[in-house]
Amino acid sequence: MTRPANRIGLSTSSVYPESSAHAFGYAAALGYDAVEVMVGMDALSQQTAAVRQLSDHHGVPVSAVHAPCLLFTQRVWGTEPWGKLERSAEMAAVVGAEVVVVHPPFRWQKDYARDFVTGIAALEESTGIAFAVENMYPWRASQRRGVEMYVPGRDPSEEPYANTTIDLSHAAIAADDPVAMARRLGPRLRHVHLTDGTGSARDEHLVPGRGTAGAAEFLRHLAAEGFGGEVVVEINTRRCSTPQERERDLRESLDFARRHLAVGTP
């Protein structure tokens, strides 16, 4: 099978509270090109052998592993942050993924944050895996000015990372222009979390096109620039009351991505 110019993947987090196993099933049934595994959403996501078996069973490759660096996954695979990234790279190598998605450190992770930029570069050199650092956002309880909670910063274009991720929901919260960020990053943009947001203080992760982040314009920009990285649908479907409703949102997101990237079914 020829790999599409831009594979459109499905994040396992997009089917929560259903499991990673269900995510592979949805991806295969709907025609997604790949899956991104969010480590920590369920027990299966932490088991490299189980992830590989799911990928083989459904015939859907793993495009990326999302390291367990969210606030609620702080104890998944232990509490030492570099150890988590090393295990993420090990999983990626076994399942055939070329990318590990990672968030910048929280401001209270002072030792980790101090060496983060050089440490990420060293991990890429030693593992051969791309660690794509994701854009984040200020924390705020309302529309008022937020508190910067990430070090060295929430905008990866301000640091010399070799590989980065743009998440459109995060950009919406931060009131960042994702196209301008993509231009600043240039070829260092390796990975995209396709979603949407309205500028709310909450990380909404809407179906692309249902918010105001400019998802269509962003995808068209990527297509015009010849973006060759991964595009992964990462939406929140927790409010879906049935599997059929969840499937509808996942299908709509895939159709949106294909339409604006002009990527055909492989």
C-alpha cells in the first residue's frame, strides 16, 4: 500500500471513554490511515505488545505515540519524566511509529524544564525518533488573562526544537494564529492535531469546522506548503450518547481533513 502524502490518523483519545481497542476499530471501519496512541487513557495504551497486536489485527499502522505527560497521566509509567519519554520512544520503535508527541514541562517540574530543550535533542539523536513538542496555552478560569504554566514556554516556535506539533484547540485557547505559527516553524512542523475551539478557557477539542480556530484555512495552508507530516484527528466525543453518534463525529472529522488537504483514500 502506498502511503498517502499526508496520512490522516485518529487519536485514541478521540473515542474516550471507549478504549484504545475501540479506536483501532473505528479507524479501520471509517478508513483512517493510521492511529496515534495516547498513552494513559486505558491500560491497553500502556502495553506495547497490545498496541502492536491491535495495529496488526486491524491493519492500521501507528503514526505516533503521545507520551503520558498530561496532568492526569503524571503517574503513568512512573513519575520520572525522562523515563516516560524513553518508554514512549521504545513503544514507537516497536510499533513502527516515527513520532512521539510531548508537551513542554509544567512550571513546577523545574529540573526537567531546565534541560528540556537539550534533552529532547539528545533523545532524538539517541533513539532516531522525532519528539514533536506541542503548542500549549495559558491556564485561566475565565476569559481574563491566564497564567503561563509551561516552561520554557507554550509556543514551540520560540525554541530550537527540530520537530513540533500544532494543536488547533490549544491555539484557540491561547488566541494564537495557527497559520502564522506554522509559517514560523517551517519544516520543523512535523505533526498536527486536527481539532477546533472557540477561544473558550476550556480545552474544547471540537470537531474541526465547528469552532473558530480556522481549521479549514490551516489545512489549506499546509497543502499549499507541501506539508509532509502527520495529521491526526484529536477531538472530544465524551458527550456522544451512542457509538453511532461518536462514529458520525469521527467520520465528519475525517471527511473535513480529506476535503481541505485534498488527500484521497489510499
